[in-house]
Amino acid sequence: MKKLTLTTLTLATLALTACSHQNPLTKQNVPPEHAGEYLYQAAKTAGTNIKPAVDGASLYASCMDDASTSTQCKKIYSAMLIYTKNNHKYGAINLSDIRDQAMWDTLRDYYEKAAYFDVQY
């Protein structure tokens, strides 16, 4: 019985661990200034891939500040996702990570600093 209980607990722990996902941009080992710069570059590049081209960096910031799901916001989020798939700096970033409000609250100042200095990542 003890062995069955221990096995069940171990399997349950493994299952929960496998299902958990932490935003790669806000992991402990990622300096927030680097994550903010990467996010800025993703948005800036994504803006050039939307037709007609837009200022992706400003659009992304506006979408995140307003927590918007407008068509333009969906386009910038999707274009940013393509950028992250082609630039694996922080691993597997998904759409939820890009739209993560807690991440934005953490990285907003670093993002704005990168935008101010037009940091090339």
C-alpha cells in the first residue's frame, strides 16, 4: 500500500510539473532588460511584416496597455509569434506569453527604455 501511494504521488507530481508553463521572458535567469529589448525587437520587426506596415513597437505597447483584442492587436501578436519562432533566444514562446499581462507589467519599463533608445537586439 505504501508503495502504491508513493508511486501515485510521484506520478501526480510529474504530471503537474510537465503541465506547468512559465513565461520564458520572465524566468529567474533572464535579465529583464534583455527580455524587454527582445520583446521590443519582436514588436518592431513584426510591425514591418503586417500589411500595410505599422509601427509595431507602439502598437504592441498600446494593445498591452489597453488589454485589447482588436484586429490590429491580434495581427501584431501573431506577427510577433512568428518572430519568436524564428529567433529562439528564450525558448518556446507562445501566444499566451506574448499577451501575458503580468509579463507586460514586469517588462514595460525595460520595453519603453529599449524603444526610447531604439535598441537593436
